[in-house]
Amino acid sequence: MNKLLPRLDRLLLSLWTGALLFMGAVVAPLLFAQLPTRHLAGEMAGVLFAYLDWMGVALGLWFFMRARYCGRRAWPWLLVAAGLLANRLLITPMMEQIKALGPVDALPAGSPLLLRFGMLHGVSSLIFWLVAGFLLWQVWRSGSVER
């Protein structure tokens, strides 16, 4: 039983990391390349990113509690959960307000709304890739499973 939780931790961490990397590097670009409009691709990607964000908040809190229980540094996991929560509850709703006015790609170049959407999208992407990089580093640090 004493090896079950560490193994579960490694499994969850690996699955979470793989899901983020696959979504960011394969699924999202594929949606934009294959679907008929950027608007539709963005809508579908947004739904998938929402699932990943909520899963990430839950897992970030799980790893925060596990790190505290094991006497390890826990604040990075809290920062991950807080970043994903801020992305989902603050940044995404502001992007949705702009998208509610119509397709973003129909906005004129240089439009303040387009610039704001681009800035928000950039912040959201930065949070996503910082979390993915942190998780990849954690997987790397976790080493191989003992036999």
C-alpha cells in the first residue's frame, strides 16, 4: 500500500502531461488546419481546453496536498492550480465576450477588440505552455518506476 500513492502520482502526472502536450502540439493545430472555419476550430479547441483546465485545477490541488503530506515543496502546485483557475474564470470569459460579438477573424486588422483578443489569447497560451513545461519537468524528475 505504501507504494500505491507514489505510483498513482506518477501515473496521473504522466497522463496529465501527455494530455496537455497532445492537445497543444497536435489537436489544436489539427483543428485549425482541418475544420472549415477558424471560428469553429476555436470553439472546439475552447471546449477541449476547458476540460483540461478543470482537470488541471483538480490535479494541481491533488499534487499540492500530496506534496504537503510528503513534506516536499508544495507551492508550485498551488501556483499551477491558481493559474489554470485564473485562466478559466478570468481570461477565458473576457475572450468569450469578444467572440460573442462575432467571429474574431472578421474583425478588421488593428481593431482594438482584435488586439485585446490577441493579448488575452497570448496570456492564456503562456499559462498553458508554462504549466505543460512544469509538468514535463516534473515527469523528468520523477525518474523511472522501481521494479
